Amino acid sequence: MHSSVLTPDAPPTMADVDVIEVEGPARLTGTVPVVGAKNSALKLMAAALLAEGTSTITNVPRITDMALMGEVLRRLGADVGFGTEADGSGSVTIDVPAVLAPEADYDLVRRLRASICVLGPLLARCGQARVAHPGGDAIGSRGLDMHVSGLARMGAEITSEHGFVVAHAPAGLSGGEIWLDFPSVGATENLLMAAVLARGTTVIDNAAREPEIIDICRMLAEMGAKIDGAGSSKLVIQGVDALQPVRHATVGDRIVAGTWAFGAAMTRGDVTVTGIDPHFLEIALDKIVQAGGLVEMREDSFRVVMADRPRAVDVVTLPFPGFATDLLPMAIALATVSDGVSMITENIFDGRFMFVQEMVRLGADIKTDGHHAVVRGRPSLSSAEVRATDIRAGAGLVIAGLCTDGTTTVRHAHHIDRGYPDFVADLKSLGIEARRAEAPADPEYSFG
Ligand code: EPU
């Protein structure tokens, strides 16, 4: 049964109430489930384009970005419906026609950068694609050069015209050897989705190894693709003539899970997170152990307990299996209340420290220099009104608000909604006094 609970006109979490307020000081305690990863589910939706017929993706998060991706696919000609499984989890069904319209316009791509991942599937299915260039965003400039040069290695002719990436492969794509300069998640996904229908063998070397890449490899294999090396830095793909639609469950969201882990650590809490393989978070959880926490890992859940004030630890972000850049705001939040000085180094995005000034408004002692931040921990923070600049920064600010002495108001909470379904409800279930509030008039408001 499908209902249209997720439509771009009325997405469930698009906030009329653009503020989250939390009361500190407070400890996170209890059990919280996580659902499927946004950064997997969005790409799995694009992967569905590779097979004519109806694919269903389950365990999807109910977030605005899913609705936006649904709209991208609808404009390409697919019929997309969001629904609820018998166990209450979200699902999306995508009915893909024999012939797709190969254009994704700027209006949607600028609102959902991840829609660039339709480039590979469109080129594979239609022999051509026109996808708007997404431009930069609040965490920095985000290039497409590896997507483009990889597809060119597979025989595509690619130009940039009037703000669009325009790709042609009239005779079809053919396999090639591709070395990525950097293990880009998006480039690996686009090239993988193009290669599964290309003629011959494609090798993607220095590929990204994130659990979300393994998830997409699994779905593609279920569709009939021939892929070796999922989860390693060398993917070998033997092209096939056609793929079949499938039903696939999205891998759990390690970043949401990691957010609760750091939240527990910095509030001296006791939190069990379910719906996630903790091995996807090994380095992050090890940091919490180094900070003095107790971590219990089970098959698809883990528990974090922090009895005393955390000790300062250094963190360096790197592609998986390194410490995830999307958890950097949580690592900084932990450092702001830890005993000692932490050095936090960001290696993936050039604008990831933009939110640091908001943390400083909460009384944090942070100095940044290039891609390093030096954080001198304080016993507690001071409640204030702050502003979310991106999804993860927003979540980090809310969690930091729990270590203050009063009401912390995080504006532009729509950013948080993009990555955290039911964030306020989850906070409440973990014992936090949290609420949505009306957004004060704000001329700077922009969605995206
Ligand atoms: N890059 C290039 N050229 C390319 C591709 C990437 O220079 O052709 C650079 C980017 O500019 C960036 C770095 O490489 O500096 C990493 O980019 P990557 O392609 O790995 O990231 P992405 O695919 O754009 C995804 C997630 C991000 C997450 C990163 C890294 C989605 C929709 N987004 O982005 O998630 O931070 O991988 O793990 O999957 C988030 O969820 O909040 C988020 C930002």
C-alpha cells in the first residue's frame, strides 16, 4: 500500500517550525533505533533507474531529500510512491519505464546535490544525459572532475553547457581502467552505475569503500550486475546487457548512529543504538573509548556509557574506514567539554569549519587554522541562540546545547531534518526536554 506521505509539496519534515530548542544540562539515556542511511537510500533510488520495471527500496528514512530524489526520478519518467512497510519502516517503490527522459534540471539539483548520481544511470540507460551542475554548498566547493573523467574513460563525450553537464555515448559505454585521484564517494557511485551496463570490464581503482558503496554494490548484484571487490579499493565490473528490478533493504545510517554515540559521550550518558552494524563506526567508537567511555558492540547495535568527564582526544577525518567527515561536528562538540586540548583535522571538505563560530556562541574555546581546529575543553557550555549551517553542524549544535545551563535555540533546523528523521522525538525518547518552535522572521532563510 502506498500513500504519498513524501511528496515535494508536503514533505513530512519540511519545517513550518524551523527552530529546535533543547534544555541543558541533560544526559542522553535510553535506546534509540536508526533507520536506513540517507546517503545510501538516495543512491539506491538512482540505481533503480538501471532496470525497467518496479524496484522497491525498504528501510528508507522519511526525510525531505528522499522526496526531492523522488521528484528527480519522476521528471525522468519514473513513477515513484512512498509507503510504509508492515513493521512501520518507510519504503519507496520506483516504476521505471523502458524509455527515460535524460534531463535533471537545476531547480531540483541545486536543492539536492546528490541528484548528480543520476548521471551514470542515465548515460548507461539512454546513451545521453543532461544534469545540472550542482555548484558549491555550505561545507565547501565540491568538484565533479572525477565523475567526468571516469565517464570519459568509458567512452562518453562530456561537455559543460549553460550550467549543465552534458554527456553523450551514442554507441554505448565501454569498459575501461579508471584510477580515482581520491576515493570520492559520489564519483565511485556514478562510475559503478555506469559500468554495470557498459560493454566489457571496468576497473575502478582507489574506489571509495564506505558501507553505502557496499550497499549499492549489493543492490546492483541483486539486480544481476557482476561486481567484484565491493568494500575494497578496487572494483571490477563486468558489464551485462540488462538488469532486473529488485526489492532491497537500505543499510543502517552510521552517521546518525555516530551522532547518538558522541551525544552519549559528551553528556555523560548511557545510550544503546540499534539498527546499525557497529563495525561501520569502529574508529569513531574507539575515540570514545580513548575519551574514557565504555563501548559494548553487538551484531546490529552498540551501547556507549560515559561515567566521568571525557578526556580530550585528537581526531583526523579521512575516507572510510577513517573517521567520517560527517561526524566532525560531533567530535568538535565532544572536545568542547572534554578535559584537555583536542586537535581536530578535516581532510575532506574545505568549508566544514564554517559552523565553528556558532559553537563559539555556546561558549566553546575553538581556534581554527586551515584544516585544523584546536579545541580547549571547558567543564560546560553556555546556552545561546545559534544557527545550523548544514545537516551535521546542526545536529552537533543541538547535542552541544545539552551541555549548557539553559535553553539552546538552534535556528535553521530544516538542515537537520535533511539527515535526521524524527530528531526531536528521538531526543525526547532519550530523556531530553526538546521541542520544535516557530521560526522567527528571518530574511536569510534559504532551503538547501
Ligand atoms: N571531489 C572532487 N572531484 C570529484 C568528486 C569529489 O574534487 O569529482 C572532492 C569534493 O569536492 C570533496 C571530496 O572530494 O572535497 C569528497 O567528495 P565525495 O565525492 O567523496 O563526497 P560526496 O559524494 O559529494 C558524500 C556524502 C557526504 C559525505 C561525503 C564524504 C552523499 C549525498 N553525500 O558526498 O555527506 O560527507 O560523501 O563521506 O552521499 C552529509 O550527509 O551531510 C554529507 C555531506
